[in-house]
Amino acid sequence: MSAQVDTHAHEDDHGHHPKETFITKYIFCQDHKMIAKQYLITGLIMGVIGVLMSLLMRMQIAWPTEPNVIFELLLGKWAPGGVMDADIYLALVTIHGTIMVFFVLTAGLSGTFSNLLIPLQIGARDMASGFLNMVSYWLFFLSSVIMVCSFFVEAGPAAAGWTIYPPLSALPMAQGGSGMGMTLWLISMAIFIASSLLGSLNYIVTVLNLRTKGMSMTRLPLTIWTFFITAVIGVVSFPVLLSAALMLIMDRSLGTSFFLSDIFIQGEVLHYQGGSPVLFEHLFWFLGHPEVYIVILPAMGLVSEVLATNSRKPIFGYRAMIASILAIAFLSTIVWGHHMFISGMNPFLGSVFTFTTLLIAIPSAVKAFNWITTLWKGNLQMNTAMLFSIGFVSTFISGGLTGIILGDSALDINVHDTYFVVAHFHLVMGISALYGLFAGVYHWFPKMFGRMLNKNLGYIHFWVTAVCAYGVFFPMHFIGMAGLPRRYYTNSNFPLFDDTTNVQILITIFALVGGAFQLVFLWNFFYSIFYGKKAEQNPWKSNTLEWTTPVEHMHGNWPGQIPHVHRWSYDYSKPGHDEDFVPQNIPLKEGEEESHH
Amino acid sequence: MTGLLTILILLGITIAIWQMVKIFDLAQVNKDTSQVANDGDNKVQGYLMLAFLGFIYGITIVSFALWGDLPLTSNSASEHGPEIDRLMVISMTVIFIVQTITQFLLHYFAFKYKGEKGRKALFYADNDKLEFIWTIIPVIVLAGLIMYGLFTWTDIMNVDEDDDPLVIELYAQQFNWKARYAGQDNVLGKANVRLINLDNANILGLDEADPNAQDDIITTELHLPVGQPVLFKMRSQDVLHSAYMPHFRAQMNCVPGMITQFAFTPTVTTEEMRLNPDIYEKVKNINKIRVNKSKKLQAKGEEPLDSYEFDYLLLCNKICGKSHYNMQMKIIVESEEDYMAWLQEQKLFKNSLVQN
């Protein structure tokens, strides 16, 4: 099925657009490239906030209850005399998780690159609906503002963990953060989900309907495949979280009992009867687990593209890559119960979820092997994006492997909710997805801003980040296996864990150094937007269509006709061609066969 | 003060980097100013990739050397514990092997095939046989792990009522634990939080009319007789909690509105565990750390820390509010006689009620 836009009006760019004002160009803009930049910069700002929170937590864990000027400076009344309050620690845990998972790695990553690359790489003038796209961004912006504002309410922001399990999240008397803070959290997330759904529907429609002539589904770059499937997963699972959030709002405000039953708190019996917190867990993780694939799939797509381009080789096993994306997407919707092995659900369900969960390791392994083989006998161009892509494969393997332990219900009994889990998911979806984001930014910065990022700063940024990421999360497995629970404000009430103190301090030092060196990236990013070296049209000698557009952005992307596509996007170093790349819009030579058919 | 210092240092680092890059740039004025990697970059980064492989192996070795004694993979104190430990060690070994090989291939290839001008990469898009092999190998390995895991899981979770287990309720509330023993009849009396009456000290909401409830015993320490199967019934009165007993490889959430359960047989008494060479060493090490910490505290004019003695613990492992980090209960595993003697001293429920 090769969808085409045959109408002449769309194929040609007429060149007379209504006059742009500052507002239509930079603020309420409907052009996908500008919206991508808006997503990226908002995501980066949220990222700075999220990372800063994690550093505050790390300092608290390493040096518990010691007065710290930074706490006093940043947390104000929540750190009287510079000693962090236990409530705000849990709030930091909660908001850090929420911001990183949703605002940085969902919106910041998928939002940025889906918007930038879908129209450019499939050969479309813009998204199917520019207006919905704009609305999607502004809803995201609104939800970000509300989430950040929740830090300034009287009783503190939501503090029940990013999973907001009721009853803790439902009862203001259970925790200060479950009052106004939780209300704002729920409102913010509801708006976020609306934004995400609008975006996802747009991506799906665009990929299915607006591909240029010749761009069949099996000629699409893997980036587009991952964005497309990510959008499908989002459409399937986000509405379930929305319904859970609405039910929770009703429990909180309208007296329903979806998730609550038999509660006695602070000297009184509450009226709730017949609900179950386990139901909430099911609904939450029905999104929550696919969510990690919503985060990681786009990163995988970006990394596949960067690896192939910089190895000057086709991605190995293109069809297997697509098959594994589809397999992961399907399996991701039937594994949510592995977060709930010991939630009190029937142990038989635990067996089923163990089975489906460990199955996911198979397509993941195929992907990892294919990436490694892509490097084999390549001619590797060590650009910063390439380094982050190799780093991605490394952390994805290191973090993914421990999933074999956590996905096994019998083993999960003893490591559930310990630091082992923290180490696992930070490596496999936190750090990996961040690497994917960085790889994307370094690779497509010239496309976004028409200028190059400084490569030496990029190298410094990568290597310090890579060392610190392992420095933080590798030792963390050990304290987790020692039985140390996560989300403890301090471990000093358990002499049993005193021998983990030094590890905690070491981890914190790595975290602080790693965090500080992100400033190098921020500097490079904002400096280069204005003063970076001017970019060539196709600096990385890449095959995909976005590099056939002019460096200066324009509405409609191509000045004349949209290029037609004659081959897949991975004809790197193809025998019979002088250059080591053949862009997709170059017709096949006489007698040349298309590579992957 | 430390905060200000940190900020100053960060500022210093930033300026240093800025200057370094300026120097880099100036040095390259006449050469290649493009920001695309050249052969020189490829070479340097390729070697760094190799060095990074060394770093990954290094941090693995250092971690095992320094903290290899931390993981709970031996000295479990329950009957099913060794099963979990064995599965854990097998899984870790598999992971370790895969990790070592794949990280080597990844970083070695990154070094070996670093780009050179004029060289052309191998056009190699597909190999069905190869892909089949690395699909089928994980399938086989995982099939083994899944089977082993499922048998272990079923074994642990299936409670054998014929064993006549001792029934004990674990009761969670913000932020402490209580245990309720079923008494002579080994049947827990009916209970619901709606029956809680703080005025007559019916704190767990037992049905005062239920004959089974009369001989129940509520305690704040968990005593278990060694070698006897115990069936825990978990309840929570307010929010989710999780009853985590790491030394017994046991954990189950406590959910308001429902009763959850977990069963195990403790096999090592607290006294025996304290004499276990590994635990003995661990405690000695911890006390050394505590003495050092105490010195610092005393220098500041604060109270020194108590000396630590090993005890089994029940921890809360599900975020439950402000004092989540300090929700614990001591577990004591002892001989049948000691256990009975202790139980005799405890008040029966019917006698614990306050008459108004």
C-alpha cells in the first residue's frame, strides 16, 4: 500500500503564504518544524528541573539530615535550617518520576522528533493537521506549567510516587501532598494525555496518508516506524490512564469507591466500601508498562538511523527490526502485571505475566544483536550522535538484562521495590532514552537550527555522562540486592544497611558530576543556536529525505516538487555507486536491484 | 557554606570548559573547522571506546570485590529461600556472560571499524541464518529460565493447608506494624476496620462477639517458632503497605479492603543467624562504621550511635507517607519452647480490652 498525494496543488509549493507575525511564527505556530523546536525546548527545561530534583534526592540520601545550603536555597520552607523535610523528599521522588517519564522522555523525545521527522522523512509538506499539532503542543505546555506550579501549593505537591497508588493518593489526611498537590497532578496529567492523544492521532494519520510517491511502508526509515508504532501504543493505552485518573478524581471529590474500601485513618472510619486499590494498579500499569516502550521505541528508531548513517552501512536486518518493533508493541500491552506480582493478585496471574514478560526479551535481543552487527565492518564516523547511539546500545543491554530477574515473579519477591529496580529501569529506559534524545539532538540539530553543535563539547559531554551513568547505576544493583527499599527518606533508622552508606555517597558524587556536565550540553545547545558554525545541507551524508530540504526552514519543506522516492533509506556503501551513500530520491540505476527485497 | 562552595566549583568548571573549547577552536583555525568527525576524531574516539570497555569491566570487578558481600544470595532463613537464591545466582550468571560478550563486541567493533577516509564499509543488509540463530538462542535460554522460575513461584505461592501452618496476621497502619496470633484454636477472629474502637482498645477492629477472636493475641514484635510453617494473612487499615522480610525472601503487599497472604517456614533462629560467620563479619563491619560515625557525632556534641546487633526485620516496602522510611518491626525466630514461653506472657484479646 503506497499512499500518495496526487493532487497537483499539494505537490507544488505555491510560495505565497499569508504574512507571518512574531506570534504565528514563534508562538501559535502550525509548522511542524517550529512545533518540534517548541517541544524540545520545553522538554529541556522540564529536564533541567527533573534532573535537579534527582540531585537533591541523591544529596539527601548520601548525607541524610545534614543541613545543606542548597536545600535551604531551593526548597525554602520545606528545608527549615537546610534540613530536608521527609514529605518533600517523597514529593521530589514523585515529581522527578512524573516529569522525566512523561514530560521529558515522552513529550520531549517523541514529541520533538515525531514532529520534526515524520513530515520531513516521509516527504510531506506538514502534519495532516497543523492546527491539532499546535493544540497538542500548547496542551503539553499548559500541563507542564500546572505540574511545576504544584510545587507552590500550601501542603506541597503530589507525593505518592509517580504511580500515585490510592489510597495514599486519594486521601488528603494520609499525606499532605494528597490534597491540592494531587489535584493539580491529576489535572496536569489529564491535559497531558489529551495532548499526547492529539499528537499521536496526527502522527498515525500523517504516516498512513501523506507519504510521498514511492515511499512504501517497507522503504520507511526505522525512525518513522518507531514513531508510528509508538503513536499506536499511545492511543491504545493512554486513555486507560485517563479513565483511571478520572475515577480517582471521583473517589477524591465525589465520594465514589472505585479504588477504596474499609479505611480507618486518623481515628475515623471512612465511608468507602467495595473498591479495590488493586484495580487502580491494573489500570495504571496498563498504561504504565506500554509507557516505557512509548519512551524507548522512538529512541530505538533514532539510534537505528544514527548508527546506520555513521557506520556507512545499511541497518542490519531491516525487516527483523520492523518485526521486533511490532512484537514489542504487541507484547508491551500484555505484560503490565509484572509490576504487581506481590500486589495481592492471584499468583496464577503472576505466572502468566512472567511468561509474557520474558518473551519480550526475545525481540529486544534481536534488536541489540542487529545494532551490533550494523557496526561490524563499518566505516564508523565517530560523531557525537554516534557515540550516544553506541552508549544507548550499551546501557540498553546492561539495563535490559536485569529485566530477566525482575520479570521473573519468583525473583521479584525479594528485589521488588528495592534499589535494584531503580538501577534497572534507570539504565534501560532512563539513561538509554536520554541517550536516544541526545543522539537525536546532536544528529538533527543542523536540520532544526541550520547550525552545527560544537563537536569537542559534544565529546566531553558524552564521555563524562557515560562514565557517570554507569558510576551511578551499576553499584546501585548491589545495594538493591542487599534488600534496601527505594523511596526511603533516610536509611539511618536501619543499622542493617549501614554498610551501604559509602556506596550511596559514591553514587551521589557520580550523580553530581554527571549532572553538572549536562551544563556543557546546555551551553553548547543554546550557544550554537545563535553562533554555531553554519550547517551544510547534508552534513552527515545521509540518505533520508529531510536532508534534501533547504537549510533555511520554509513552510511546505521543499521549494519545488516533493521528491519522489526510489529506494529504501539504507543504501550506504552500496556496491556500484561512487559515493558511500545514495539518497532515497535517487532513481535506481539501470540493472540495479533494490537492496532488501 | 558547602553549598556555596559547590556552586563556585561548578562555576569554575564551566569557565574552564569554555576556555578549553576556545583553545581547541583556536588551535584548529587553519585546519578543519567543520563540526563533523574527521579521521583524527574517529581514531581518538575509537580508542576511548576500547577504554570504556575497560571501564565497564573495571567497575564490574570493583563492585564485586568491594560490595560482593551485600547481595542477599546466601544465608536465607526460610525453607524456600535457597530455591530463590539458586535461581538468582543462575540468572545472574547468564546475565553476566551475555553482558560480558555483548559489551565486548559492541565496543570492540566501535574501536576496530573506526572510520578512515577512502575506506568503504561492507554492504551487508541481511543474513537470515544469523538472525535465526540469535532469535533461537534467547528463546532456549529464556524457556529454561521461565520454566525454572514458574516452578519456583508456584512452589512458593501455593500454600499447603495440610501442613497445618501457624496462622498469623500482619497488620499495617501508618507507620507501624502489629502481629496478631490466632491463639489456641489457630483461627483468626473476624475483623474489620469498621469495628475499631479506640475507647476500649480494640485497635485492630476484631469482632468482640466472635468466639474465635477471644484467644487472639496482638503484639508489636513478631516471634516465630523455628521449623514450623507460618501462614501470614496481611491487612492494612489505611493505605498500601508492603510486608518485606528480606532475610526470608518474603514479601507481600497489604491492601486496605482485602486480605492478602504469604507463607514460609523459618529455618534459622535469630541466635544461630548471629553466629553465622558471614553475618558475624557483616555485623562487625557495620559496628566499625557506626563507631566511626559516632566519633564524628560526638565531636559535634551529639549522642553516639548504639552498637548494632543482628535481628531479622519486617520493613514497609510500599510508599505509604511521611514516615515510610521508619516503618519496621523486629522478627525473632526461636525454638518452640522459647516461642511458647513468650506467647504465654502475652495478653489474650479478651483480656486486653479496656472496660468502660
